[in-house]
Amino acid sequence: MENPLSSLSDHLASVVERAGQSVVAIHARPRFDSSGVHWKPGIIVTAEHTIRRDDDIRITAANGVAHTAELVGRDPGTDLAVLRVKDLDVPVAPRAESGAARPGNVVLAVGRMKDSASAAFGVLSSISGPSQTWRGGRLDQVVRLDLSLHPGASGGAVVDASGNLIGIATSALSRVSVFAIPLSTVGRVADKLLAHGRVPRGYLGVGLQPVSIPDHLKSKLNLSSSSGLIAISVDPEAPAGRAGMVIGDILLELSGAPIGDSEDVQEALDSDSIGKTIKARILRGGELTDLDVTVGERPRKA
């Protein structure tokens, strides 16, 4: 009689072997290697936090061949980086259909050490989103996994029971769980990195801090929210300063959307907002004022 447990075990091993053909080991930090996924011909995507240098990056493919890799760009906000590799003779990772993954599905995190593939077994515990990360990026979905990820597997493939890619594994976007960066986010960010070398983000040039709106002002002005963000610093040469915003103004809305915390601001200032003029509703001296702000691009760190 066939042993069901042995059959399952053999199936999972075959899935890891097949998926592992598209996963490479990346040598770009001390002590631990990391993993990356062959996203499209010659292009590797991986977890940004594992890339500790910009030059002298090498990869080892599933066929054992070592290659030099070029860092195309990185986006700490979504923990994604893109590498370009010439003459990479391994298959591109097959992708799952959009929306196919569900909470409770069995998943495998497939990484690569220099000599062999590695695997972690678990389930997809939840899907929610979209959401801003604590690093300032936007995930189209928050995909939490119930599995343990060893350090070298960050940046590797999260696959379903058929071996199809559902995301990129990362341990850097949450202190309590492993995430799979969803394919839609990977595609969006990878395209921007390939085009620009970075993911541009909107910029107001103002330091903000949460503040409560007194009940009498909320009632007088018919405000829907009892909180906003008070300007504690304003760069006069930045977009908000040029639009007339000053220290002490309380930001209530951007483009008609209420602003209650910094995540709301980040969501309003995605890369598509750059160069556009948006309406900022502020509270100044007990009265509402609207400012037209042309969103700038966040300056790059030196």
C-alpha cells in the first residue's frame, strides 16, 4: 500500500527541486549568503536588506556556475533589489495566477545555499492590504507566512504546492512574521528600478507630528476627524513651503483624503504624485485654508 506521507514528502521535495532551479545564491554580505529569484531573463530580484555592498556582487546559479552581478537598483521601502546577470542559463521562475493564493494554502520558502537548494515548509497565514511598510514603501497586499526562514533564504522564492511563485521571501518587513512580497509589488518596483535605478517618492519638505483637534474646533468647522498632523518644521524652498505652509499649520487632508498619521501622507505621496498639484487642507489660527502644493521628488541621500 502506498504511504500517503511518503508520497507527500516526495512531492514536496520535487517542488523544491523544480522551484530551486530558478533560485540563485547571492554573495553580497558577510557571514551569510542570501537568495534571489530569476524574475525575467537576466534579471534577479531579491531582498534589499541582504545586499550590503553595491559592487563586487556575485551569484551562484542552480547549475553551479558563478556569475558577476550588477546592482541595478534598490528600494528599501519594499525591501526589494534588482540585479542584472549576463549569460544566466537557468529558467525564469514560473508564476502563480493572480488571486490564486489563499490563507491556509501550503507554501514553501525556497532559498539557495552555494551548494544546494534550501526549503522551509509552512502555510499562508493571512492576506490583507494594501499597506504602507514601516520603511515607507507600499505593498499591494500584506502576505504573512507561518514558517521559519533561515537567514540565507531571505530574497528567495515563496511558492505554492505546484512550485509556482507567489512572492519573494523577506524577514525585514515585520518583527513578528515572515512576509511574501506579492508579485504585483515585485513587478511594479522591479520595473521602476530597471527604468530609474530607484523608486522615486513624493516630497513635501515638512516635518509633521500627530496632534488632537479640540472638540470646539471640530464642531465649529464640521470636521470629520479629531486629529491631524502639525507642522513642526518647514523647508521654505520645498513644495509645502513654496505653497505657503508655515510652522504650526495642522494638515488635515491631502487630495480630499483625511490625514491622521504619517502613513496617510506616504500613501498620498507615491511616485505617481510627483509633479502633480494637490490640494492640502490645513487648520491655521482656527480657520480652514486650502493650499495648492506641487509635489516634489524626495531628495536622494548622499
